[in-house]
Amino acid sequence: MKVRLAQSAGFCYGVKRAVELAEETARRRGGAMLGSLIHNDNVIAELNALGMRQIASPDEVRPGEAVLIRSHGERREVMDALAARGAEVVDATCPNVRRTQQLVSDAGAEGTQVVIIGESRHPEVIAIASRCADALVCDTPEEIGRRLAEGALDPARKVLVVAQTTCIRAVWKKCLEFLKKVCTNVKVCDTICEATQKRQTEAAKLAAEVDVMVVVGDRKSANTRHLTEICKEACPRVIQIETADELSPDVFFGCITAGLTAGASTPASIIKEVYATMTEEIKNETKLTEGESFEEMLEKSFKTLNTGDKVTGVVTAIGSTEIQVDLGCKQAGYIPVSELSADPNAKVEDIVHVGDEIETYIVRVNDVEGYATLSKKRLDAVKVWEDIEKAVEEKTVLEGIVTEVNKGGIVVSVKGVRVFVPASQSGQPRDADLSTMVKQTVKLRITEVNRARRRVVGSIRSVLNEARAAAQKEVWDNIEVGKHYDGVVKSMTSYGVFVDIGGVDGMVHISELSWSRIKHPGEIVKVGDHLDVYVISFDAEKRKISLGVKDRTQNPWDVFMKTYQVGDVAKVRIVKLMTFGAFAEVVPGVDGLIHISQIADRRIEKPGDVLSEGDIVEAKITAVDEEKQKISLSIRAILTPANDEDESQSENRNEDQSENED
């Protein structure tokens, strides 16, 4: 029979950190542990022996005493009470738990409803919930439904969902699915500890491959209990114990393979004792399936670091100049802020958080001082070059920012790598000013890579051509008369404008731009303007499209007839001067004639003596011909209302001439 030990069994980072802080505090001056530091009576007893007494409330704190906050964290009101008593607080709250507390606190300050998926009586959950006045704690979809029915959960309100760090992944997913169905605005923050997830996944896999599974951990520990539940789903025989004394030979009767895992609050000494007892009971060698003894696995924790190695660690602290990383060995790891990212504008808080697992490159090891200098930027650069080389083979489209212009083209930064794009491949017209592209985000393909010379060449044009071809096909496949498009003015002529409607250009004739009389399209539009255009006609074979802008449902003559009647005075715009008078726009698309005799209260040689095109003047509507849609106007009628000249006769004498000139 063989015994197989899960690799992630035992202390997680947060528990290990809490115990180390407690031991350090005990050696320094002693103090008090508020509540149960971790769920393991054996560890608590050892800490008591070192001088760390256990208390139940802030009221028991002695003057000037150091108080250790457990890895589960504490309620906000407890922290406030300790501050009020002037206690020296040593905060051993797990960084993952602290992050969840901050998320909930921020959400509460913004007025967001908070739902915590976890056990309502667990100290970690109680501490997290205290950060928001109306936080709800649920551990099943049914519980969420009940709180919804009670009105405690508002489905229309913005909701933040977080999880107890040791929550079972399957429970989390079920609750999320239900919440997303009943609430309209749900923000999800997956706060399940990666170490917990890894531990549970390994335990489930191992349980499915053995005949009996032993789970070691305190019975008050939620993560140990969850491990047991997960193992029972995969293995018919599962036993949960706290110490090796609880093992008996009959547990392994008839078994060929046994599995062993442990909760996050279980120290290595207890796991080692249980492992030894198991192997003794079944009279087998103290070897794991992989051929390593438990002692050998523990020895690995004292691994040697070498310059150039890739290492993975957990972020334990973030300072103004460096990030501290626990590498699981005797040396501490530090990442200078300058070695965190190749992006000079990147912010540390956007890249890493305390408790994050991070992969880095060892730049230098100082065994004398006991630390290693790390670089995430250099490791990222190696990975980026690998991605760049792969992109050439797979013709992948990448995204980057144009950083500069040089003699032959432009330089695009793609994940920190300089990519040269020749001017002919920039996607811009020949002789275009490429400096306008600087700081723009562009898509491109890598066409050439020489890693030794650190030379990379790319093409933006190939991506644009492909996208344009796809857009053109989309337009021609779905175009129809009357269909509207959001178009962009690409160029302009004296007779109209060319508009891009998505990879295809259409023509808007000057007469279709506006109901008003205009001499040039530039009077109302310019290159780059967005226009709501519709299709008047198209020829798919000749690839020609005629577009319109005018709203044909709004007939200008109807607008005029609803707005004015004979005798009204209107403000009009002079649009054209003739020898016999001036045409003036009354409403957009409708002009009236001011005969030369009606321009002034005196005789004038020509309309230009008084008026200029573009002038805004007041004129009286003296006659309307609905059949011919003609309007007669008079400025003189306003100046000399008692004018004895028959205005209508004056206008009628020149009717034929005005019609010919209009």
C-alpha cells in the first residue's frame, strides 16, 4: 500500500505569516492574541507557552500591551476599540482577507449593496461584513432567494459579490448564477484564495485516485471542513482527524492506496506525525508515489536561489520604492518599482496587490544580506518576445501605441517591444504627416522578427485592408434603398461630398445636402464630419451609391404654410441678387422675391446698392401663390406702410422675368 501526500497540504501563506508574527511578538515582549489566532488548538497552546496569552475582547487588553489580530481579521468596531485603548496592534490579518475587507468597505461607502458568499458565523465573514452596514451573508441560492423575498436584497440596486476566502468553488458558482438572474447590476470580485482553490483542487483529484482519504485539521476550521466535504464527493472512505492519535489500523483495511491532505491551519509537524503513523500502521516505506519523503519535501522549502532563475512568490508588502515577495525560502525577495513594468505610466496598485502570486526573474542574490533582487519587467520582456515570434507564425493581430516617427516610418510599442512600421505599411496616404499618429492605438501584424538584433517589423496596412474588405462586403451584402448609415465625410467637391458608410464611399449631391440654397458643400459640412445619410439609389455592379441627407418627410413649403400667412413680417436671408430684385430665404428651402421697387422707400439703380448676399432683413409677405409656390416680399411696405403704389401690380409686371431667372 502507498501513501500519497497532497503537495499543498498544511499552512497557507496567511496562516504561516500569522504564526510567525505571533512568535516574533512573543520573543520581542510578549502580548495577547485576540480570539483564536488560527483554528488549531495545538498551535495556540505552543504560542501560549511562548508568552502570548489569549483574550476574548479589547476590554482585557493591558496598558501598553501588544495585541495580535488573528489571520481571519477582526470587526471594524473591535479595531476602533483597540485604537481607543491605545493598544499596540500587530495585524496578522491574511492579506487576501484584508483585500476583501477593503472591497466591501469601498462598496459600502459608494452605496453599493454587498453580498458575501460564505458562512455567516465564521469570524472571517463576520469581520468582512462589519465593513458595510447592510452587507448580506448567504451560502446557498435558496438563502439569497429568501433575502430577496424579505426585501433585504434590492434586485434593481448595484450589487457587489465577494466570497469567503475558503469558500467552495462549486457553491460560489451556484450563488453567482442565481444572483445574475435576479439582479440587474452585479459586480463580481472573486476573492476565493488561490491557495485555497489549489488545495481543494488537489484534494479532489487525489481523493478520486485513492481508496481512503485522510484530512488533518482542527474541527473548528472551515477550510478543513470544506476539504473533507470535497473529498467525500470523490472518495467513498474519508476520515477527518486532528492528530495522529485518532488513526487506527482498521481505517486502512483492504486499501491499496491512501491519500493525505491537511487544512490551512495545520502545522507541518502534525502532518509529518500523521504521515509517519499511517506508514507505520500499513507497514510501508515512508515514500510518496513521486519517490520523495516528507522530510525531502520540507527540505525543498530551503531552496537555493540563483541569478537568472524564474521564481514564483507571494506579494507580502508594497512600499513606495519596492515590493516585498515571499519566495518560500530563507532569502526575502524584493522587486524595485522600476523593475515591475516596462510601462513608465503604469501604477503599482494596478499591477499587484498584497497576497497576489507573482512570477519573477532573479536579477541578483545577496546571500550575505539574505535577500534577492527580482524583476517582473525582464521576465515579461522574455514572454513578450516569445509572443511576438509566435504572432509571426500564426499571423496574429496585435495592438500597440505609436510612440514616435522616424525617417522611414513610425515606431509602435507592442507590450514594451519596439516595432518598426514602414511608411508604406502605416495605412496612411503617401506624403501624409505621420506625426498625427503619435499616441494613437493601432492594430498591426508582425511581418519580420530578428530577436538577436532586437528588430521587429510590422504592418498596419494589412490589418486595415482586411478590415476594410470585410466592412465593404458587409455593406454590399445588406444595402437597400432608404437604409440609414452613420457616415463620415471623406472628401469634397463643388458638386457634392463623398461619404464613407463603413468601408464604402457614397456620393451626396449638393442638392441633397440641405433644403437651403448653398453654393458649395463647404458652407455646411467639412471633411471628418459625421452625417446621418440614407440610400437614394445604388448600383452594385458599378459600385456606386447615391446618398441623401435632407429629411424628405419635412417639406419646406408645408413648413412655410404652417408658419406664415400674407401680411406677416418675417426675418429673411438674402441669397441671390438679380437686376430686377433679390431672392430671400424665408424658411430653409423656400425663397421669396423682393422686387427692386420693394427694396427701399426711394428709387435705386440696382439691388446691390442696398442689399448684399447673406444679409438678414425684415420683409413683409405681400402675396403667396400656392399653386406655383411663389412668394412676394416687400421691405418698402415696412418702411412706408401708407405707400400708394400697388405692390402686387409691380410684382406681376416682373413675374415672367423672375421665373426665368430663379
